[in-house]
Amino acid sequence: MKKMSLLLAALLLSACEKPMPFESAEALAENPERLKELRLQCRDNRAKLGEAQCNAVSDAQRIRFMGKGTPYTPHTVQFFHSDTEDGR
């Protein structure tokens, strides 16, 4: 029984691998050669590379294509033009 529990503990510890570190989308957007390489790897074998890394690759591709976007700057909207300050 003790051997069984040791075997089970060893099996559980071997299943708890550290996740692979992955490159951020910003770093990949600045390095197009590495981005292209990882895009091909994600296309060929997504499971091997990992879901998090492939998501970062797609985000980097979006950043390179569309940019980081413009910040939202709300402004007041006047529906009707008026000559007075208070809008009457």
C-alpha cells in the first residue's frame, strides 16, 4: 500500500510541470522574423507550442497590422446649434 501511494505521489508530481514561458505580444510585434517563425509553428502544431503562446502570436500580428489604436477621448456632443450659452 505504501508503494502504491509513493507511486501515485510521483505520478502526480510528474504531471505538475511548469508552464513554458512565452514571449509577449509586444516583444513579438517588434521582432517580425521571430513572429513569422512562431506563426508557422502555431499553424503546424498549436498543441505543442501552447495556447498562451499562440494567442500572444495572434495579438502581435494584430498589433503589427492595426497598431495599438488611439486612446478614447470623449467629447461633448451638441445636438442642436444655439446662439446662446445655455442652449436655449
